[in-house]
Amino acid sequence: MEEMETTTQVRNFINGKFVDGNQSTMDVESPLDGSIISTLPLSNYEDLDKAVEAAKTAFVSWSSMTFKERAQIFFRYRGLLEKNMDELSSLCQLENGKTFEESKAEVEKSMELCEFAVSIPQIIANEVQEVSKGVECRIERKPLGVVASIAPFNFPNMVPHWTVPNALILGNTMIIKPSEVVPLSVVRMAELLKEAGLPDGVFNIVNGGKEIVEAICDHPKIEAVSFVGSTAVAKIVYKRATSNLKRCVALGGAKNHLIVLPDADVDMTASNVVASMSGCAGQRCMAASVMVGVDNVQHIVDRMVDYAREIVPGQNLGSVISKEAKERIEGYITQAEKDGATILVDGRGSVVAGKEGGYYVGPTIIDHVTSEMSVAREEIFGPVISIVRTKDIDEAIRIENGSNYGNAAAVFTQSGKLAKEIMEKASAGMIGVNIGVPVPREPFSFGGWNDSKFGVGDITGRSSIEFWTQNKKTTIKWNPGARTNWMS
């Protein structure tokens, strides 16, 4: 599939129309070749306020519709995602730099997220019980009002679908702030939602950077905020939003550990570990970052090297997001080498013919890493895996538990007993056994522990229903002749 070529001016989307924002703008590059593909308004509080007022007005009629009426719109929208699959995949590839196949998988995941969302009317039935003779209690889930979603650069299509379908079907209206470096997929999302019949004002886009994130956290008419990004920013967003009395769930970074035992299946383990660390150029919070090899796993490491050398930037490996990201990732590799680690496969200095202006880092395997090295402790967010050698399982678990993060962990072994022990002791919200990327599928929810998540509940699945709604409890008594007691 040929990559999409486009140059467009991105505008805010408010009350069903694309409108100009603040006059200040920034250029948006394609990391594939460094070319300018769009310009973006750096919106301010006034721009946000217009979007919030449109969403607040739309909330009145949108929230009065039934769950099923709202779900029908997303049923149609899911069909439009499928119909426009190639276009959406190419757009994602253009602005993010991942391969077309990875971009297509992202759109397919967005469709799955819509499929869960349209099932919400079937799983959100109100609770009703006759609690005493003639007395009935009822719990109904009601939307919060105007809510906001702040999305990252690494999944420009999928992550917005973590929040938008569920929040809107539950009756909220939304402001979304896409990453300023990947705004195009969300623009297309707005167009397809309108084509599916979403009323004006229900979904709004406000583009920009730090200023608009702060404005979202501060705006008094926004009831809840979801955030996905780095841990440093997630902490700031969570503190600022909650200090303004909003609900907030903020997902941060990760340092995922894969514990590999000597009895693990060689080909399955080596291919899974390499795919996990290099997929989406390592720019995903579920990527393998540290492999903890227990005892003698040299035969598996050798096979990993073979698999890594089959991965070629520009062919089956996409770019990283920016020049700064490339320099940062390569800096970590250089520092590990200075610290005494062994570079088994070196991805520094990668250049793709015909795309010399792009930002590519090849797959990198670093062996004999110690827990004190920066490559073992800090989030790199690139196609790099560090191998830490240990003598036994207890030491491996201590290394995994010692990370500040807690998104994912996995174990590779043929022993159910040892797998269960590691599963129980790993300090992470998502665990895999012989799986390099243990992402739960719907209806199971996505969310980590420790410094990988701030707030209560998860961002997807059933758990998200709690986040985007509030309970209304009603007690009813119609029969004055019923026998009464202290409960009635």
C-alpha cells in the first residue's frame, strides 16, 4: 500500500463545523521523511470555551436519547471505519510513521472498541429490587455532562477510540485534544462521526499544546478528563484536574519486564520478545523493554538476534516520531555501551534510502545490562530491549518489582507452576504468559499499576462505564395499604 500524501490545514471542530482557532500555529511533520504535512492551531482558553459551550448545549438533547438510539450511530460509524480502512490506515502511517500493516491493525482495534461500545445497552441494565413490601429501589446510570479526552501521538486512531465511543454512548458530550504531532486521524474521525449521524456539538476537537491541556484541567464546566501519555505529564494532569474537582484517569509510561526461563520454547519466545520490543518502533506502553533472563538462556538470546536482523527500517519497521526521539533513543544505547553493556544488534544511524529526512532507529538488543543502568530503569520508547541476567526466579521478580512502573509483565516458560508464581508476584496491571504484548481484548479493560496509571478504574471495557457515569438512586412507594415495618 502506498503511503498517503497530503498537505492540509488542521482546524478545530466545534458544533459540527471546522473553525479557525487561535492565530498562532505550528507545522506538523511526517516522521517518514521529515516533510511538512499540515499546520495546526495552538488553541487557547477562549477556543476551548467555545467548544465547551457547544458541548453543554448539545448535552441536553443527546443525554435524553436512549442508550440504544446513541449506540445505533456508532453501529453505523463502525461500518464507516471498515469502509474507509485503507484511507485511515494510510493517514495513520503518514502522521505517526508506523508501517501500513501496523496502522491497519490500529484501525481494526478501533472497530473492536466500537463493537464493545454498541453492546453497552445490553450490559448496562438498571438495577431494580423490591427492598421491602411495597417499596422499590432503583439505580440508574446517568452521564456526567461535558467530558474531555487528551490523546497521545503513538496511536492516533486507536487511543481516541478508547474513550470516545463509550463516553458518548453513555450520554456525555466530549472535547478531544489530539497530540499536536498527529492531528489528522482525529479530524477524519470527526468527519465520519458526522456522516454516521452524530448530532452537532456532541463531539468537538480543540487542537494545541500545553496551554490547552492546562485549560481543559481548569475549565469549570468539564466534569471528567482522561489522559494518555508520559508518566511525568500524567502526574501533572491528574493533580491539576482533581484539584479542580474533576474525575480523572491518567495513563502514564511503562518499563515492561519479560521474564524468560530456560525451558521456554525457543522460537516462540525469541519471536515474541523481538516483536514486542520492535512493533510500532517500540512506541507503545505495552512494548517489551527489559528481558530478565533466568539462568542459562543464551540459546534464546542467540535466536532473538537472528529475528532482530530480519527487521529492516523502512520495510517492516516504521520510524520513530521525531528527530528528538531518534536522538534520545540513540543516546540511551550509547550510554549503555559506555556503562559496559554489550550491543548485540545496533540500530543507531539507520537511514532509509529515499527517505533520508525520516527518523529511523533499527532494532537494538543490549545484553549484560545491570539494574542500575538507565536503559534498565527509564522508559526509552523505541525499538530497544535490555537483557538483564539473573540466577534465579526470586531475583527476577525482585527486578520486576523494583520498577516504578507497572503497566505490563510477562513470563515465558513451559511450567504452569512457575508461571503462576510469577503471575501472582509481578507488580503490573496486565500480565502475559508466553505473550509478548499482553493487551486485554474487549470487554476486559486496559490499565496498569504504580506509576503507569493515576486514578481509579481503567480506561476501556466495563471499568470505563463506572468512570463516565454517575449513579442515580431512586426509592419508590406506591401502595399505601401494604404492610409496613421499619424498612418502609
